[in-house]
Amino acid sequence: MKLSPGSRIAPQDEDILLEALKEPTRAGIRNFITETIHKYELKPPFVDIACGYRTSQPEVVASLGKVDYYSFDIADLHLYKEREGASQNLIADALNVPIQTNWAGTILCLEALEHMQDDKGVISEARRVLKKGGFLVLTIPGIDFPRHEKDYQVDYGRYSSNALSEILKGCNFEITSLEERFYKGRHASTFVIAQ
């Protein structure tokens, strides 16, 4: 069961909390990617699903050197071209990844699932694209992370660890690691490694 955004946060406090959690969460995700690459020996090709304007390619390249890395988002590239560090290279729907079956060594889906109306469909598509023995690296905002939307995206909700586990297991993923991270007592992020 998805939890509704801001379920434990007074509406007037959401903007303040969002600003407080944004930077430590982003830094935590970048560190998590680097740590995960080394700990699990993630392999290319990398596919970054629904990456937004900033992919994790810099962290992957810094750790592994030049590798095959494919990133995409549904939003038009022109929305990102003015953003510093923009690095998305394809426009595609996360429900119809333009990659052949059993091809990717690593799938990244970072801070995106909460923006997907068909979350199970996205995870199922990741399963299709990922080759046997490959890893899905998934991050989502924690229960206390406020709702955030842009002109081109909707924030559909938050997930408890149990709800996220059920979605992954339902799509034939085995969870290797699930870690909830907190910032000043607030559940800021959930980081998952699955195969």
C-alpha cells in the first residue's frame, strides 16, 4: 500500500522540510551509488530509468571509468538543456524501455518510482531489461519526504518498506539490501539493491 504524501506533515511545514531534506538526500544518493558500485561490483551496460535532468553517470564513470551508460526520461530534453549537469540522452517511457530483453547489467531507478502512476509496470519493465545476475539499484523518498512536483511530473505517493518489498517480489526481484535513511529524525530515503 502506498502512503499518501505528507501524511504526517502539516502542510505549512512541507516547503521548509523539503528544502531541509533535499541536499542531504541528494548527497546520500550519490554516495550510495558509489558505495554500491564497489560493494556489489555492478556491471555495465548501465540503464538509468526516468533519470530526470541529472543522471548518475558521473558517479559511475568516476568509479569504473568509461562504460556503456544509457539514460532516459519521458520529459522532453529541452526542459533540461539549460540545467547545469544535464546528461540525459534519450526520451522514453519507463513502461516501454527501448532496450532489448535481458541486456542491462545494472538498472538505476533513482527518486523516480514515486512519479510513476504504474509503479508495478515500471519495475516489471526493469525486470525484463535486466540480465540474469544483474542488479536493480532503486531509491525512493522516505515517508516523511514532502510531495514535490514539476510541470511535467506528478508525485503519486510514498512507500513503506513492506509495500516496496511486495512490488519488487511481485516482479520477481529478490531484495539483496533495503536500507531506510533518516535525517534529523525524519525518514528521508529508502535505498534498495535487488536482483
